[in-house]
Amino acid sequence: MTTKVAQKPRLPVSARYEFEAPLGTGGMGTVYRALDRRTNTLVAIKVLKFKQNENPTLHQRLAREFKAASELEHPNIVQALAFENDGELSYLVYELVEGGTVADRLEKHGCLPEDIAIRIITQIAQALQYAHDHHVIHRDVKPDNIMLLPNGKAKLTDFGLAKDYETDEDLTRQASGLGTPHFMAPEQFADAKNVDARCDIYSLGATLYNFVTGRLPFDAKTALAMLTMKEMCKYRLARSWVPSLSERVDVAIRAALDPDIDKRPATCLEFFKLLTGRRRLRGAEVIKTPAPVGSVVKPDRNRRAAVRYSLRVGSCVTIDPDLHGRLESQERWPLVVRDVSTGGIGVLLARRFEPGTDLEIDLPLNSGSTSKMISARVVRVQSERAGHWIHGCAFASPLNGEQVRALLKYA
């Protein structure tokens, strides 16, 4: 009787990287913790299991993953650092994220509390909006591809199936329905090559469903049966599993999982607004800072007006990161308005902007559905929770009473 001894996978030959323990193994290969001797920092390295001559398409896909990820610099996207090949094996070097995936957490602890689920999803929605603005579609959004740091910050990873709007290059000929069946949009089953950003929104909705229920929205033994369920929109509503789930979360999930792509939110920003938008509070909280009787109040340009009204409305901000006023360099970031006064506004963002930064905030100041971009300058920044900061901003031009009343419709 003979016994087989499992052979250790061959590691790439590298003078720069010192490979340590494996962090995880998947269908494409293994991810290792490694030391970058040049920078003396720890990194994560994805090594393909096949040699280049054994599966050239897989090596091309890894190269494209690096191309897509390396062009995206966002606090909620795992940064790709290098793509290397030792002549036989290809490997991709990433920043090391200390923490597991959300899928790991779900497996160990079950479904997530609603507030934590929203906190994670809003960060990933912002990462996807940024990627889409830079002409990249992820096409494989799922809990396994969301890293969760111990402090609660979330990062999107694995752009191996990413599609670049601006190139015709696509490696989907061998399998038209690339993605993970449980989370991918129905149109992706038939033609993954020609999908648009709305497939990521569908996957984001399915991921949120999984977060808050601990279950899959669609589950079947075959991909064809699952596709039929998706096309018929045949799934059990999230609130039927979790009756305490808020209506806005349920509405956002149902909108994202619509099989008709034209009825889904058109952008991740729209999905973000559904998830964090108008929410009727028990009463608009008015925060007042009265001055002592007989005192003289001196204006302070770095302080907001004395009366602030609590709000809860999803919106977005436009920023020129290059500070040159170039249209092509502008970025859009989803935000949640926390409070407003005639002189300024408090907003929650998953990115920290320094005091003095000029922002253009999209606010619903009209009676109709249209909104208006309002200029504001950051005067204070406060860490609110992992990956989120409250920004106190002063308006360039104070709001009038009618504009404040328009905003208070969302109180």
C-alpha cells in the first residue's frame, strides 16, 4: 500500500518578496502573506496555481485585474501594488488588509445587524461608484470579495472579472456568464461581456440581502433554475426573514434586485440614496446654542449658525482632487446630510477632507425633484466611526428661509 504525499505548491522565484503563511486558497490560486524586502512592509500576494503555458487566459485575467485595480485609488478598494512573473508563475501584489472577508464573518456569526450591514454596504457602494466613474465594472461583487478590517472599515477586492468601458478587451469568450451565480445579475448569465454598471448594483443588492438575513436571495441546484428565479423575481422578501428590518433597506434591496435593468437604480449613487435617503424622524431636532443674556455675539467664520436642524437625506458631493478646476478630474462622493442651518451643513462621508477644502454639495432645495449644487467649505472634521467622518461645512452663500424649509421636508 502506498500513500501519496501532498506536494506544496511551487512559489514564484523572487528576490524582493519573502513568502510567509498562506492566507487563503481559491479556484485561481493561493494568497500569501509576504514581506517586501525593499520597503520592509508586509503585503498580500496572489499566486496563480497554473503555470503560464498551462492556462494563458488565467494569466491574462490576473494582468487585467492588476490593470483595473492599480488605476483605482480609493480608501475602500484594496490597492494593487505590482504584477510580476518569474517566467512560469504570475503573481499579483496587494496591500495587506488585516482582517477577513464579510463572508467569513457571516459563516461564523450569522447575519449582520442592520446598522453594520449599512455601514459596510455604503462604503462598497462608494467604491463601486468611484470605479464606475473611472470606467471599470467589477462584475463579481459578493461577501467573499469584501474585506473587513477590525475597526469596521470595508474594502472591495478581486477585480479579476472587471470590465473596462474604454477597451474592447474581454476575456469572457470561454464562459459567457462570468461571476458568482448567487449574486450576479440575470443579464450576466447570458452575456457578461456587454453588461453595464447596473450588474454591480444588482450584486450589491443581493449582497445586502445576504448581510441582513444570513441567507441567499436566490438558491437553486442548477444555474438555469437560479436564472429562472431571478428573471421571475421569485425570492422571499428580506423583511419576511427579519421583521425588524427598516423599510428603506427593504426598498433598496427590492429596487436593486429588479430583473428589468431599466427599473434598477441607474447608479450606485442612486442606490446609496435609497439606502440612506429620506427617513421620517419622530420630530426634527433643533440644536440651539443660545447666547447669554446681554452678551454681544461676535461672528466666527469657522462656526456654523446657531440653529441647526437634524436631517437624514442621502446626497453627493463633487470635489476636484487636483485643485485645478479640470472637469475630467472631478470626483463624486455619496454622503449623508446630518444637519443643516442657514450658514452651513454637517455631512457624513466615507472619506476625510481637510479643513479648507471646497465642496459642491447636491441638495434638494426645490419643490420638485430637481436639486441644486451648493458651494461649501470644510471647517471641521470629526471621526464618527470606522471609515466615516463628519464634516462641518460653511456655505459660501447662506441659505434663505425658503431653502431651509425645502430641506426640512426631509427632516
